[in-house]
Amino acid sequence: MRISRLLFILATAGTLAACTKPADDAAKGAEGAAPAAASTVATVNGKKLSSDLYDTFVQAVTGGQMQEPLTDEQKSQMIDQLVNMTLAAQAAEKDGLQKDPKVAARIDLLRTQILAEAATDKYIKAHPVSEDEMKAEYDTQIASMPKEYKARHILVDKQETAESIIRELEAGGDFSKLAKAESKDSSAASGGDLGWFSPQTMVKPFADAVTALEKGKYTTTPVKSEFGYHVIILDDVREPDAPKFEDVKPQLEMFVQRKKLQEYLDGLRKAAQVQK
């Protein structure tokens, strides 16, 4: 699986022309075979435009998404575009535009980008993601998934009202009836039922209170949040419904590859002298 170059790791200039992307492997010779000598597709003012340059240009223009080979007419159009771009570049050099600080900086950035992409491609090919690495990451991710909680709550504006509701509960009051009568939350109609949720979806004071409760118990002091004062009862707790390993293998492979790339870049940075 090819990981998009520098994806998630290296920041690249989004405004750079699409034709700066190097050719994909599809444009290269058969793996392990000696590359054929590049032919010339056109000559512009004495400058030969090689078939390798042409292939790279086509890959950049199409994004490597071609489903079928180009027709002869399409090839001719591509060559014409490459010739026009070369003519414009030659005119720019003749006018000395390569010496303009902004132009020079962009050229430098493109060179840096291409070399960085080549380095990360080489690292990816030399360090493919194994099945064991993906399974280990899967186990780690599953273990870190938060439990899900099913709870009801009563939301009121004043602390005194919440305290009064708690006293009624202690006296045997029915939580659902109190929620319907007292809660200002939209869940009041269903007796304060919030359904199943993970703590991360709730405001922190509410989440902290829920995770601290025992199943079947309610908060004995009002829980203050930005919405008001809550009285909460925990109905149930369950483990999350985790996806199957096979269903998330592509995401796991990409995630592990990102981590390995980051470790590679961290190693380069650690060994380098960087000053800001």
C-alpha cells in the first residue's frame, strides 16, 4: 500500500503547482529490471524533453488516476502542454526571474519537497508494516477505547432545587417522574434518559460524575456545569462495540506507517543541528 507522500507528517506548500509531484511507480520500469534509456519526446530550443520527464508530467497532471492509457491525441496534447511549460520556463530564465527572491525560494522549496518525498518513499519501502505490528496497534487502540454509559439526569437552574430533588430521591422518590416534573433539559419527556454515550461527549463535570458512580446509584450532591445543576443516576455500563480487525486493517496500516515515519523523522531531527 502506498502512503501519500509526506501525508500527516510533512507540511507542504498547498499553493504549489500540481505538476511538482514526482511520477508514481506506475511510470517506472518493471521492478528489478534495468531501466530503459529515456527517449526524447520533443526538443525545445535545443533542450531535449525526455520520456521520463514526460511520464512524470503526465502523472502530475492526472494525479496518477488514469484508468486507461492515453490515446495518441491525448499524448500529443500532453506533449504540447509540456513544451509550452518549457518555453515559459526558458523565457523566465532569459529574463533572470530565477534570481527573484520569491521565485528562488519556491524553487528551493520544490527541491526540498521532492528530495524529502524520495527519502520517505525509500524508508517506507525498506520498512513495510507487518501483520504483527497492525495487530499490536489494534489491541492497543481497543484497550484504550472508553467504556460507554447509560444514564438519566435532571437539570435545574438552582443548587437548592437540585438538593431538594436529591432529598426526594433519598425518601424513595421516582427519578423518572421527578425528571419529567423538574428538569429543564430536552430529555425530561423521557424521564431524563440520555441513552448510551461515552464520557468524552459530555462536559467534564458531568463526565467525571458519571464515571465515579456505581451502577444503579445517583449523585448525592448536585453536579454543577455550564448548563446548570445536574442530578444524575447511572443505569448501566458496557464495553464499546469494537470493529473487527479485518475491517480496519487499511486504517491500521496507515496509522502504523505514520508512526514509523514520525520515528524516522524524529531520529533525523535528533541527530541534526537545528536552530530556530
